[in-house]
Amino acid sequence: MKVLRDQNKMMINKEDIDNKTSVDNDDVREKIKNLIKKKNFNLRDLSRNIKKNDAYLQQYLYRGTPKVLPEEYRYLLAELLDVNVNELMPNWLKNISSEEFFILRNIENKIDHINQISFSKELLLGLDFFDEKNLYYFQTYISDCKITTIVDVSIKKFIKPNIYLLNDKKNYFLAAIEFSKLNQSKLSVKPYFNHFSPFQINANLLNISGLILWQCSKIFSK
């Protein structure tokens, strides 16, 4: 599994953003303003519909913050405005081959959460072969940090010591799993990022949702 710490460029390389002029982004802002006016949408309601605070789109469109609209919100906004997402992309982003990114769905698929992100294939280079349709993402929060993991859901059983995503009555959690040192017929399970106690269990009784391929953390600003 790949582990990246303080990884804040999950969808678009920050250097690429910083090296671009703001012209294309201003064009995108004007397109969005015109679409909102044409379709008689309310900025506050649109902001809520993309799971952001009431002032988010007001700040993006008129104050330039954020400088570039994150991809998950761009896709949601395009869906709400009923337009092709390419219409809301700056030219420099359109020039990036679509094959360099793919869309991942949230394994929890919560109604009040963003349920897809775009993800660079370069971050998974060097891993074992995988099928994109089997990849999902899972996020958990600890203290002032958000942990994002990429999960291969085609793997439903223990195959080697590693970190897995477990499912206890639709409550997902991460756990490091290995063979028990006391009883080789059982697995030793150590829950990750929470206060659950370690336990041992027969392999056929463990509900594994997938194997973790990649993980990163993002530290929130204070």
C-alpha cells in the first residue's frame, strides 16, 4: 500500500495550478455566472447542493477563492446546471489527457457527502495490476486530519498482512490484519484510526470489504 502524508493535491497538481494565469479561470467563472442567471438558480442553494457552506460559490465567483474549483465540486455543479463538465473547465485543464485521471466513487455513498472524486493514475503507479471498476474511496477523520484511502473491493478475503476495509453492519472501518501469533488458524485484527480494541477471529467470520491500495492524509488549517 502506498502511504502519502500531508497530501493536499489529490486531484490536480498544485504546481500546475500555480503556474497558470487566472485568465482561463476567469472565463470559467463568467460561464458559471451566466448559466446560473440563465437557469435562475440561487447561489446559496447551489452551494448547499454541492455540500459546501452558503457563501462558497459567492466567494469562488466574485472573490476568486478558491483559485481553482476542486474537481468533485465541478462535476456536481455541472450536473446541477445540466451542462457537460468540460464547459466548466479552464483550457489548461482540458488539455490534460482524460486518461491521466479517473473517477472514484465513495464506498459509503452517503446522501449528505460528496460521493465521487477524480484521482490521478500516477499516484497508483508501481502497484499490482488493478481494475478501475473495482476501486472506491473511503474517508475517515481523526483530530484535525482527514484520511483518504483507495480500496480494491474485488478482494473480499485475507490474502496477506496488510490494511483492509472492514464492514460491521454497514459501519466501515480500517484495520491492520495479520496471522495471529498465538493461533495460526486465526487472524489478528487491529482497528486503524479509532479506539476499538484489537481482536482475533476466524478468517471465514471476518467481513472484509476490500484491500487498501493507497492512503494519504490532509492536515486542516487552524
